Amino acid sequence: MNWSTFAWRNLWRNKRRTVLTMAMIGVAAFASSLALGYVIATFDAVREGSIDSGVGHVQVLHHGYLDLIGERPLQYGLTADEQATATHAIAALPGVATTARGIDFDGLISNGDLSYGFVGEGIEPNREPPGFFDYHTVLSGRYLSPTNAGTEVVVGAELAHKLGVHVGSVVQLMASTAHGGINATDAQIVGVMSTGNKDVDERIVNVTFTAAQALLRTDRASRIAVFLSDTAHTPAAAASLRAALPTLDVKTWDQLVSLYHQVVALYKNQFSVFGAILCLTILLSMSNWILMSIVERRREISTLRALGVPAATVRGVLIQETAFLGLLGAAAGIAVALLTMVALNHAQIHLPAPPGRVKPILLEFTVSPAAVAAVEAAFVVLGVAAALLATLGLAKRNILEGLAP
């Protein structure tokens, strides 16, 4: 006898109960698939957003730059020779979209009457990726021009409000130089921007890379950020740069972005609780289904055993039934979830901007074959586990009592 065929036919003996149980499994599989698709899309968005915000896929830094505290600005920055060597090594990499140098510094900004501390960044605006401006949104005016000979500045919205300045105002920037002195320069505000974070907007100031070097009187740079055409190439690119630049530090985006790991840990914890509740619910539901089936088929099971069919074989048939139940129910739920995700992605629904962004974000779901397979396998395993639990005492049951009317 083909026991798999026997199990399949038994599955549909009570169609109403089978369909209801499958529906419950399908709803759970639908919710799990949808949640996984959203979580994976969120991970991807946080990762790519962090990279595009200016971090880059890979950063080249002077050895010890992130660990050492210098007495002067850029004491441990990349020298001109190190920048040239790094640029040559980066040019040999495949799949590089762009590179951008940056300078981190701080100082005082004044409108003549009021002065506030600021955190400045010297950037190369024409070399930053398009996603950079999702995290540096210009509210009025324009962003920095790489060709403007004068010193121009873009300030955070909260800082502009505190200083009482606007686009076209002239402010004074003062900072410690790389040689330990003090330097100041006049700068015209060409734009007011927001990062989506009020605390950052109270202190942030962006100037061009060359203007920052002139203010600090140095030819050094804090870092060189490398943006790749594909994030998957990051490990290979980092390994190549480490081999080509043994005297410099090469850091990947995941070593520099702590937010990503915090988001991943948060979502994993939440999904673990959500998944545990779903699994327990489905396990109990499928156990109830198989127990009801055993009670209704008491005489049939006893007859099979009286004919010499081993208890293990009977138990195997029941396990196959619940495995089929989990397989079909999960497949139906996953199919509906996939259609829903495609429809929602196509609908282009926007969500409010999260912290760190000004522009709304798209509600997106990632269709992952690995996630689909994991959900399907999980419900089959749950079906097998439910049958194992429900049939633990099957071998001990008295055959004669089972045959009694």
C-alpha cells in the first residue's frame, strides 16, 4: 500500500475541518511572510540609507584615526600623499560608482552679535551619491557649489533660527587650524537644510572640502568614502584595499554604522516574539486537528493494527497528514502574501519620514525566496511536531478497546 496516498485521502475525509485548519495556517503564513518581507526591506533601506548618507560602502582612513584623539584638528587625518596613494588603489577597483573626500571639524559660527558652536563637515558635493540629499534636504536656497570661488555655507534649520540668519546672510566661521592656531573667515549662507534630527540641525554646518581645508589651513582629509555600484561587492573591495593599503585603515559600512545593528537587533527580537506566538497557536491548532482525527478514526486505526500494521507506520501516516496540512495551508498563505506585497509595492504608498530623514519613505516589501522557503518549511515542521505530540501514546493503546463499538 502507498501510505502517502492513503494519508492524502485521509486528509480530505472531513473537508470542513481540514479547510478551516488550513485557513488558520494560511493566515499565519500570510502574516509571517508579510512581516518578513517588510523587515527585510527595512534592513535593506537602513543599510542603503546609511551608506548614501555619506558613510560610503568603504572608508579609507589614516591608521588609528577613529581610535586616537589628536591635540590638533586632523592630526591623524590622511596626508596628501596618503590621499594620492589611496585614490590610485581605489581607481583599480571594479564597480566603483564614486568617491568623496570629507573633513570633520568644529568651531564657532557668528552673525556678529550671537555665536554658537557648530559641528562642520567639508564635503565634495559633486561627488556625493544622489541618496546623500535624502539626508541633507535643502529647505531654502541651494546646496553647495563645487565651482564657487568664495566660501559658502549651508546650515541646519535650527541653527539658522537661533542665529536669526537666512539665505544670503553673511556669517563668520572660526576654528582651530591643523597647526594649533585660530583662523576665521566670512561665509555666505547659500542654503538652509534639515537632516530630520532637531539636535543635529542645531549644530550642523556644511562647507565645501576646499573651503574646509582653507579654514583649517591643511591639505589633509578625514576620510575617503568609496561608493560601489553594488553593496554585495563591499567585502571584496575592502579586502583589495586592505591588501593595497597596508599602512592605512579600511573600514566597511557595517563597522561604521551602529544604527544598522541596533535596528536589526530590535526587529529580530520583535519578530522572535511574534513568531513564537504564531508557532504556538498553529501547533495547538494542528494538534487539535490530529487528535480529533484520531478520535474519529479510532476503530480504523485499531483495525490496521489488528491486521499487523506496525504502530510506527500508523503514526507515520498521521504525521504525513499533518505535514500535507501544513504544506498546503502555508503555500496558500504565502501565495496571497506574495500577491499582496507586489500590489503594495506597485501602489507606491508613502510613510511619514523616520528620524534622520525629512522626505517620506516608500512602504516596501522584499520578496525573498529564502524567506518564503523558511516560512513554508516552518509550517511543515510544525505539522510534524503536532503529529508527534498527538500520537505519543498511540502504541500503548489497547487494540481490542479500539475495536469496540
